[in-house]
Amino acid sequence: MDRETAFWDKLADRYSRRPVADEAAYQKKLEATRQYFQPDMEVLEIGCGTGSTAIAHAPYVRHIRATDLSTRMVEIAKAKAKAADIGNVTFETLSVDALDVPDASIDVVMAHSILHLLENKDQVIADIHQMLKPGGVFVSNTACIGDMMLALRLIIPVGRFLRLFPLVKVFSVAELQDSLVTAGFEIDYEWQPKKSAPAFIICRKPALTK
């Protein structure tokens, strides 16, 4: 088991019991995402955690494939889906790098609270663009620590060195936007309830033109 997996496995049960920090903002993000859903859509969520978002969206699409590198997170997600009688979400223990998705096969990809935890954010964004159908939608919610307090930006590498934190990359909202546009996405919707909050961004892969 690698260091990142061990960290999230250890955190999973406590994470699943923790209430949403800003319930009103979370509900607004769910509703904004659903504006892009259709009942026949295939959705992929990377970094699904304990499954709350996938389960909340399940009634609005055909199927959600939800993945996370933490075995314990996925175990909790499966139990929550069973308790809620949700049958159209498939949870898998799988890292982002291990994903095997055919090109242009997915309608929507969701990546919440994960892009800043990746060593290769730009490559993952490019891969997501590749797996989406023309006109497909990418929904992300990302902590852009480069725009936050200097103290926090200094604490992160120290915490990482002391093995208190997982890998955390520091970049700004503007840098994230640039990564998305460079990968070929068109940004359609952006929202931050406050500057210190994660950046919620919905963007599209351009549709084919004749």
C-alpha cells in the first residue's frame, strides 16, 4: 500500500462521519451540475470518496462509474449506496493513473476535491478531455491553495514532510483555468462562495462542427 492510499484509508471512517462544511454551497453545486445531466448519460467520477455526490446524482443519469484509490472509502460508499437502494452506481477501488476509459465514451466526468492532490494534474485534465464525448462536460471542485493565506501555503510542505498531509499541489484559480483551456475545454460556469472556498468549475469539450 502506498503512502497516499494509506493516508486516505486511515481517514475514511472519520471523513464519512464529518458533516459537509457548507451545506448550502454543496446543494448549489449539485443543482448546477444537474442542469447538464440527461437520463441516458454515462458519468465517471474520479476521487469519489465515500460516495455522497455519486449517490445524490444517481437518479438523474443512466449510470455512474465512481472510483477512488482508497479501499476503505469505496467500502463505505458501497454500503451507503446499498442502504439508499441505489443500483446504478458502480464503485471501484482504482487510482486515477489506472483508469482505462475508451476515447469519447463518457458524457460527464466529475472530479471533486482531487485535482490539487494529483502529481500530474495537467495530464489528468488532458486525459479527461480525451475520454469525453464531443460536447461532453467536466465538473470539478478544487482547492486552489495558491489564492489562500500565505501561512497555509507554508504549512502544507511542512505537514507533508512530517507525514501529516497527503500530496497537495499549490496553484491558483487562474492557473487551474489555464490548465483547462490549454487541454481544450471551454469554461461554461464558475463559482466560489468565498475566496478561500474551492473553485467550482463546469466546462465543456467542444462539440464537433460540420
